[in-house]
Amino acid sequence: MSHTLLLVDDEEKVLDFMVPFLRQEGYEIVTARTGKEALSVVRERKPSLVVLDWMLPEMSGLDVCRELRKTNHLGIIMVTARAEETDKIIGLEVGADDYLVKPFSLRELVARIRSVLRRIEGNEIAMQTIERGELSISESQCRVWKSGQEIPLTPTEFKMLLSLAAKPGIVYSRLQLLHAALEDDILNDERTVDAHISKIRRKIETDPSNPIFIQTVYGFGYRFGDRT
């Protein structure tokens, strides 16, 4: 599997040092020179991992790390010339997965990247988190976030949302959603699905009357928007 890496540093020579080697290692590389640019690139390109310089103009690497951790599960390796133990602890506490002190060798950088990616891939399998636009849905935790803000759902609402979000674009009948949410099938009134969907929309949609996430397919049922 090919991974996209975002390299964030305001020094062109540092990026020139890292980019060719990492591309030879098979990674797709995107770059940013400021913290704000980095956040924009993450939204657009959705990299697997960010190599993030501590000292950046406009917005520090620590602030970028904090912001990314609100809504993203990507890997973050903090790069800095600060070698003090307290600095390393601060970097890890704000959400970095690893910490690399300048100057460093390219082989060490690649080793750290591979290590973090392996941990992330293992965690993703365990967490089974679904990312759909602004929504993050954790199956194992039965929790939902929109733009980093947790949204409270009932167990029935969560199961319906999870079923739809797991397969965007696929149409589910009301009966299928009912069975997904109520496995024992005690209640078999398909009209209750409409009531639950209405409640979910009020919680997750910016405009429930014009839903982006859960769309009605008239005469059939519901589907999760495949362009979120």
C-alpha cells in the first residue's frame, strides 16, 4: 500500500533534503511551509503521516499537532532541534507519535516513519474508525464526532448510522436498517426507521432539511452520501 506523507518545514533546504529520498522509498510526498498551509493540505490530501517541524511561522508545530489531533488519526512525527527531554515530553503529550531531533539521518527518518505507520495500521484495524467528511465514527467505542465535537447518539441511532456510513452510496431499505439496529427483531414497524433517521439528521446534518450525509431514496429507503 502506497502512503502519502506531508512534510512541513519552512526551510526549503530541509524539504529538499527529505523529499527525493522518501520518494525513492515509494512514498507520495506533499509539502507545506507554514502551519496553516499544513492544515489545509491535510484536509485536501488526507496524508497517512505528517513529518512536522516544531518551529513554523504563523502557527507553531505544537499548535498544528493539537489541531490535527482534534479530528484526525494520522501519524505525526515531530521534528525539532530541541533535544531536551521536557521538549520531547511536551511534543508527545500534545499528540505526536514520535520525536526526531535535528540533525538526523534519512535512514533514521524512514525507520521512524515505517514504525509509526505500522502502529497506526494496527490501531485502525482495532478501532475500526470510519472517516466520512466531517464525521468520524468509531465502531469499537460506539461514538461519533463531527469536526472534533462528539455527537451523542442512542444505540439504535448509532447502529443505523454505522450501517449506512460503512457503505456510502449503497441503498438500504427501511427493513434492512431496522434489522441492523434491532437484531432481535422484536419491533418490525418500518415507520420507526423514519423517526430515527429524522433524529440522526438533526444531530449530524448542518441543514437537516437538505441532508448531505443521510439521503432519502424515494420508494426504496436511505443511503449515505458517497461524496462526503
